[in-house]
Amino acid sequence: MIFKIGAKGNSFILPKAKGTIETGSLLGYTDIDLFLRTGNILTSLQEFEAAISDFKRVTRESKNKSVLAAAWNGMGLCYKSLKGRTNQHKAQKCFKKGLKHDPENITILNNLKSVSESPRQL
């Protein structure tokens, strides 16, 4: 199975084997884990819109507080990277939602602080 990621055509080959995504796990990962990891990969490739889509799916489907905190943080980082006043506001909202799930997460606290203190980026 080949997944095409982003407009740059980066792809990952995942073996079709017993325990694939359709049955809920691939090499021990759940669908939610895979979407979180893919969101992080897309973020590192600067494919922010695609990453946001994956992070949104995680926030809709996960019940795990640490996973939700990571997804909201990842989404916030994507919005922060997109620049613009609206995206900065969305980033701030994402970081706050992440803190609802993990109030003592230093990384999210620092990310929220960086958006709150940064000059408006247009």
C-alpha cells in the first residue's frame, strides 16, 4: 500500500499484511496513532493544511488525553507556521484546547506563550 503525502509527492510504502489499517492496527499502531504520526510527518514536510486535517481527525476520534493534547499542539504549530492574524488566533485556540487535556504540559504552555507574545504576523 502506498500513501502519497502532500503536493510534493512524498510517499511512504506500508506493507499489506495481517493487521492492516482496515482491521484497526498496523504493526501495533491504531488508526489514531497513525494519523497523529502522519500529522507530525506532514508538519515536518511543511504540508500544514494536510497535517491539520490529520490532527483534526485525531481530535474527533481519540479519547486519550495525552494524544488529544499532542494533536491540539500539532495543529496549533501548523496554524502558527501559516502566519496571518487569523491563523495566529487559531493557533492560540488550539494550544488552549491542548492545555485542557494536559494542563501542565510545558511544551504547549511555551507554544501558547510564543503565540501570545509574538507581534502580529501578517
